[in-house]
Amino acid sequence: MKVGLKKEVFTTVNEGNTAIAVKSGTLPVFATPMMCALMEEAAANLLEEYLSDEETSVGISISVQHKAATPVGMKVRAVAEITGVDGRKVAFSVKAFDEKEEIGDGVHERFVVKKEKFLTKANSKVTIHGQ
């Protein structure tokens, strides 16, 4: 993986990914959390192409601006571009577009982890919490 690599993913705004549906607002437009999720999906998919079967990546930060509303029925495209690699931490520029304009942009960071080790640590919370 290197700086400059890009990945695009797509969705269509439907009743299930509106602000009303995910309870982030009261209007039937593409929800900000769903835009963030699409941006993360682009970044995660890009990294998966370069990781071993034992590895995956997890999101550790995202800061975005949602600049324009997108109604039900319109297509949305998210693009993630690697802007930095620091060991296991990878930084991205993320953008989202509907069929008319750019609707959001920001930055996102992911961390490359070993799947089994990560899940073992996460699942240990159940044991600790359950005592």
C-alpha cells in the first residue's frame, strides 16, 4: 500500500439509509452516518487488497463535513485515497459525491490489526465485565 492509491464504492439512497431511518435527523435524505460508513467502506476495501488473510483494518478516526443533501433515488459514490502510511496506521482523504455534486469530504484513519489477536482482546471484555 502506498500514498496515492484510491478506491471507490457506490450506493443508492433508499428509505433504509436516510436520516429518518437511522435516527440522525428528521428528513428523508442520505444520512450523515451512512455517508461516513460509505467513506469507511472505500478505505477498508482498499486496504483489504494489500493485507494477508490473518489481517484486517479497523477505523480509528473520522472527521468529515456533510456539505449537501441527497434525496432518495440518487446514486452516491465515496472515494478514499491513501495520504499517509505510518507503520500500521494508514491515513486517507475521503470524499463523497451524488450525481450532481460533491456532498462531503474529510479525513479518516485506519489501523492494520491481526484478526485473531484483535478479537481475543475485544472478547476479553466479556469475561472481565461478567465477573
